[in-house]
Amino acid sequence: MAARTSRSSAKDRPSYRCTECGWTTAKWLGRCPECQAWGTVEEYGAPAVRTTAPGRVTSAALPIGQVDGRQATARGTGVPELDRVLGGGLVPGAVVLLAGEPGVGKSTLLLDVAAKAASDEHRTLYVTGEESASQVRLRADRINALSEHLYLAAETDLSAVLAHLDSVKPSLLILDSVQTVASPEIDGAPGGMAQVREVAGALIRASKERGMSTLLVGHVTKDGAIAGPRLLEHLVDVVLHFEGDRHARLRLVRGVKNRYGATDEVGCFELHDEGITGLTDPSGLFLTRRAEPVPGTCLTVTLEGRRPLVAEVQALTVDSQIPSPRRTTSGLETSRVSMMLAVLEQRGRISALGKRDIYSATVGGVKLSEPAADLAVALALASAASDTPLPKNLVAIGEVGLAGEVRRVTGVQRRLAEAHRLGFTHALVPSDPGKVPAGMRVLEVADIGDALRVLPRGRRRSGGADGGDDGRGDGGGKAAARARPEDAPLQSARRQ
């Protein structure tokens, strides 16, 4: 009798739930501790005590060696660069989340994928919740993404989207975007945590049951993170980030999570007026071909995932007109540039940088964040300070430490192979680079002092603290005949 009374009192006890994220509690709170929203905790009654009994299984458990893996064979999307990131294509039943900033080109890319993936045997359903069907048709005309097997619908209701799946029976569903679709069974506005969780869960169940691939477009916050609950990234099979500067043509699709392939792959695209196209060899976007070398420029090879890309670093130093000289960067991390300036002044004995405005940037909108670009940044700054160009066809690879040492980096052989393929003949690398391409002259440098010796010793403009420093602290402003850049600086390089 006492047990029955206790059960009845627990059943009648009120409970509270957040209307935004669905978090439940036994007492009322003014602020939800899960989503930090104010005034969203409301009483809805005590949750019923449920027990789950063993039910009927959908399929018997088999040894993993007897499971047929042919049903999960990836199918190409028609866009090779996207297939590269996905690991070969879209797996039936896979759910992919593509996130990126507004205007970066997500809708343009997915509309191109929708048209190329559609065929007689595989229909594609494109559901837009942010635009009307006529607006999407105009963009399809502009980028030539028309197909008779591509179906288009403008819906913001989850039940309507599921009804379209029953009528069209597509092999590929594209939803743009998951934050604009809402379920009538869940309280809260579209884009809230509870709504995003419910919509994503329903589409994931439909994808697994039908063997249908699904591409979801996701919004990002002002910090660049994917908007919505973190659970969304755990539920989907693949998470892709669409990156790129809206003022540049280059776009990168980077794999963050991939259950069917590697997560260090990067796809390169070029956005233009006629749409978006894949770039199998994007290094040309990051280079400026010149007949003669220019002071303040240095080339390096960066790794985007497993793909080597040759990029150009540029630096410019001018006399400052204000007490605190400017330090401006574009495409480079400000902290890394500041470290290179300190190393050049202390370890390289370059005093011409302290009282000058310094501007450093990359070419083509590429962002260099890995330490392997340190040596190229340091040489570009030293070249700009001394107004002396570096030798022609030279690339610099290596991480520079605070003690001035040049440290080893990963993938040196792949970087050198890419530089040699593009016609570069000389390279500065850390010690023990391994096997290098035949015909390429490689100079191993141990510290920043060894690297600075590649600067030809000619007449340079003054600008040091004493008015006579040549920018390297090695000659006190003495004039010397300018040597040809491709001659003396690398005479000590060893041929391998």
C-alpha cells in the first residue's frame, strides 16, 4: 500500500520543460541551464515512468565478415572535387552536413551537385526553405544546372518534406537549410535547438530507411561554428566546412568529420559569375608570375589536408610617420608574423624593422596558418627590409623557433615534389629532408642566420637604428656589386 502511494505521488508531481531545447527539471527556473534562454521553462506535468520490453528485431545479427558491403558503395556526385572530400562520393543512406558563412557559395555548389547527380535511375529532390522555387530556377539557368530528373520544392514544414519524399522517391535529398524547416509537433521557432534536433532526426531516419543520401545545409554563428546543438554534428555521418573569402575566387571544402573516408582532404573550387567549378590544380591562383624577382616576396608550399599548394607571401616595409608603427596582415596569423619580426631583430640582427610600418599578405586569398610557412614569412620580411629580392625559382619551407632554429615539418617530400612539378628549382628546407626530386637544388638550413645568407649582398637602402644598417646587420651599409639572384646565393646547395 505504501509503495502504491509513493508511486502515485511521484506521478502527480509537476515537472518543467524548456520550450527551446527540451531540457526537463523537477522545479521551475527562470533561466534554462542547458541553452541559457530566459523565461522558457514551463510546467507540463510529470513524465510517465516507462519501461522498454524486448521487441522484434528488424534483422538478425551476423558476423561482420558476412555483412554485404556492396550496398554501401559510394556513388559519384558528378563534382570530382567534392567526391575527393567525401571519400569517393555519396554513400546510400549517408547524411552530410555542409556549413559555411552566408554568401560563400553553398547553395550554388549544391544546386550544381543536384543537377549532375540526377539521372534516369537516381532522382534528386532539392528542397529550399530560404528561397522560392522561381528564385532557385533563375540561379539554375545562370549556372546551367537544369535536369529533367531534378525536382524542386519550396517547403518549411517537416511533414510536407516527408510527403515529397513519398511522392518523388529520390536517391538524393538536398535541404537548404535545416534551420528553416520546423516540425508542427515541437514547440519553438524554426532554427531553435529543439526544432533542429527534431528535423535532423526525422530526415536521418528517413535516409537510413530508404537508402537515400541527404545533404543538409547548416548555418554558422559569428564565430564560425555550426549553429544549433552539438548533437547535430554527432548524428550526421559527414561534416563539411565551406570556407573562403567573399572577395576572392577561391573556395575550400574541408572535411571535419567523415565516417566513410579521411578527414584531412580538401576540395578546391573557383566561384565566378557562371557558377562554381572545381580546381584540380589551384596553385596558380596563389602565385604571381614575374620576369624578374621583386623584393619582399617569397614562395612556400603549404599542405591543405593532404594536398600541397604553392603559395606566395608578400611583405612591404615603409618608414613610419607615427610613434607606433603599423603591423597589418592579410591571410597570415598576426601572432606568427610578430614572432618572425622578433626573431629577425634578435637572432637575425636586423634592426631596420623596429621603426617601420610593416604590411604582410598572401596572394589569391589563401590563408596560411601552419608553422611550415614561418621561414617564407621571415625571408619575405628580411627581403623587404633590405630591398633585395630573393633568388628566382626559390621556395622556403620550415618552422622557425624563438631561438632562431629552423625546425622540421611534415610532408617535406610532398611539398618539394609539388614545387618541382611547377618548375621551381631551388628550395630552403630544414635538416634531413629525405629524398628530393632529381634536378632540384636543396639547401638545408639549421637556423635563421643560414637562411638569410641567400639574400644577395648588394647596395640596399638604409633604415636601421644607426642609419647605416643594410637590413641584415652583416655589412654596416657597405656597397658591393649586386650579384645575379640565381647565381651565388645557392652555390653551397647540394644536389640530390
